[in-house]
Amino acid sequence: MKIDFRPIILAGGSGTRFWPRSRKARAKQVLALDGERTMIQRTVDRLAPLASPDDVWVITNDLLSGTICGQLDVVPDEHVVCEPAARNTAPAVGLAAFLIEKLNPEAVVGIFPADHVIGNQPEFIRVIDQALHLAAAGENMVVLGVTPTRPETGYGYIETGEKLGEGVARVRRFTEKPNLERAEEFLAAGNYHWNSGIFIWSARTIANAVREHLPETAPLLEKIAAAYGTPQFREVFAEYYPLCENISVDYAVLEPRSAKGESRSNLYCLPANFGWNDLGSWAALFEHSHEIKANVDEHGNVNESAGSIAIEAHDNYVYSPKKFVALVGVKDLVVVETDDAVLITTRHHSQDVGKVVKELAAQGRKDLI
């Protein structure tokens, strides 16, 4: 059976933890952090064996849409939908569901963040294909879970229950960003997975789930979807979208759906062990660079600069493409230089870089954000 697959790429975030390289108009997903292709280009590239570029949709914002349309010349411009206000992932997913439902309710919709790295492309294709068939077989919601390698507190977790064969397991519940003690318990338990943020379901299934679990937001999204393709679309979008609930699809749909019980929720988890990395910080990029052996010297420094010297300097991350960099007697630093800003922190504190952006906003320094 040929499945009508419509990938939806979520590309509305601002990527504040990659400041100063990422800005509101130049977020992480449009940067080439670990090669020639940008993050969003690579997201579309890896889906090419499964879906035509004509069937790809992108949900983003006005600040990024021009750059994204330029980078994704294979995706129809009319499929790049620009949110008039940031409303988290539930309204974005819901709008995509209602748009696709109008075209074909039986189509299978895949939700893919624009800024992930996948190390094993053949395994990625195999798992997504398996998820498509599972989603097409009924009112099933498929989530992809990554086997945890550490007690990570920055990710959401999926607890799995009954195993059904071929790696498929029922979902018991979702837990958002636990503290360290709980994360260690999850790691030891063996039936918890990191939530990859990749979800597969039919257009009808997710549209009905949004109607059920977001009863006030769903009618607004349906009005917007009904106006798509008409001259009034931008006006209707701008009027109703800011009224939608500001909530993630995890909180809005997946958690209440899991509360129906493992045997009644139609929630399934597939193992996403294909080298997934969400590159959530400079420290994560440092670790990823080591994994792919990119710009790593004999002292463990990752150095993307116009030449460098390292003297008794170990395990630093440096980005300064226009200047020569000398590292002397330092370790575990993150140094990032752009034309108008320099970031100096440690790998341990790189998750806190978003606080810089908040402080700059408080100071009115729009030129730097």
C-alpha cells in the first residue's frame, strides 16, 4: 500500500542557546552548524526517500520565512506557512493537521523539528517507514523514543509498557524534564526513552485529537485552514492565531491521550536509535563534533577559526572563522565570535546562554538579538 506521506517541519524557534551565531532572523535551523548544508536543508534532504518535496510543509515565522524559502528551493513557497505569533507546537501541529485533512484525511502526517541531527540515515528511513505503516493502520499515534545514554534533565521522557514486537511498545505516560534524581531513576529503569519530538499520525487522527483536547483552539485553527488559499488568508491568520492557546503538543495532546490508559490511548513508541541529537547547546555541538571528528585537534579542542595555536589547552570549543585564535592554559571553555558579539562561557554553563538573550531583551538591545 502506497502511503500518502506529508512531512511537517517545525521551524519557528529562535535558537537562543546558540547566541551569538543564532538571532531571531538567523535561528539555529538556518545555520550550517556541522557542514555545508543548513539544519533545515538536511531535514528535508533526509526525508527525500520517503516524500516528494511538493508534499513537504514548513511552519515558521515572518523573520525566517525569506531565508527558509531561499534555502528550500525544492519546497513550494505556498507550503511555507508563517505564524503571525509564536504559540508553541500544539497550534502549529493543529493547523498543519487541518490543512492536510482538507486535502486528504487519510494522509499520514509526520512532525519533524527542523534542527535535529541524524547520524544513521538508513536506520532513520527504516524507522520512519515502519511508523508510517503503523500510523496508517488505524487511529494510532506513533512517537519516536531515543534510548537514553545519561540522566539528561533537559529532555522529556516517554515511559513504555507492553512490548508488541518489531520494537513497538505501548506508551504509558510522558514526563517533561525531570530533576536529576528522577532522570537517574528513569535511566536505571530501562523502559524510559528521550522524547525525540518526532511524531507520526494520520491527518484525521491528529485533527480529531486537537478537536478533543484543545476544544477552544481547534475552531480557531479550522477557520484559518478554511481561509488557506484565499486572499483573506493572512488577515484571518493574523486575527485568530494569536488567540490560540500557547502550549506544546506534548502537554496539549499526548499527555491527556496517555491518561486514557496504556491499552486505550492508541499511543505507540518506536525506538529512534539512529544517531539522534537535537544539538541543544554549544556543549552538545562540541560533543557532536567529536563524534564526527570535525575540527578536533590532538588536545580535544574543537576549533573553527582562521588558524589556531593551543598550548596546555584542552577540550575547548572555539568559533571564530575570521580570526586566528590562541588558547593558553584553558580548558572546557566555549568562545564564539561574530561580527558584533563575543560569547565566553564554559561547556558546563552553555545551557544558560539563553539567559543572555533575555537580558539583552530587557536592556532593549534588539540589535543583538
